[in-house]
Amino acid sequence: MFMKKKSDNLYSWAILGAVAEALYCLLIGWAMPKLGQLAGNGNSILQITPFLLVLVFSVSISGVCLLGYPVYLAMDKKYIQAVKCVVISLVTLFIIGVIIFSII
């Protein structure tokens, strides 16, 4: 009677990925000042390296959040759905960003 369309699942994954990315950015934004306090002041390589490691880790987590399901769809030869998923994720992330910047 009430059957789910395949596009509903696509929208759900796209929005979920964008929300997960926004929450991850919020977590990193909260943690970075705390990590900066632990590192102290200066330009030593031992103080810059943890920041770069967190950056690389963060980029890989972001890639999984935003591109994990679209890559799965593309490997399944569903290119149109993969592009739709990326676009919906980016639009949702943009809307979340606008909401956050309007609160600040």
C-alpha cells in the first residue's frame, strides 16, 4: 500500500551523509581549540604534525560521509543516482551551513 520509492532511500542517504558531516565538523570545531591548548605555543614540527594528522584524518572521514554512498552507486553503474546523491548532500550541507552562520 505505502511502498517506498528507491529515490526516497537515495534522499535519506544523501541527507544523512550531510548531517553526519555537519556533526563531524562541529565535533572537530569543538576539539581543535582544546588540542591547540595541549600543544602550546611555537612553531616546532612536533606541534604542527598533530594538526596535520587530524586534518588528514578529518578529510578521510568527510570523504566517507559525503562520498561513500555515491561511490557505491557509481560502482553499481547507477551514475545518475550517484550524482543526485552528491548534489543533494552538498545542498543539504549548504543549508546547514547557512543555518549555522545565521545563528552566529
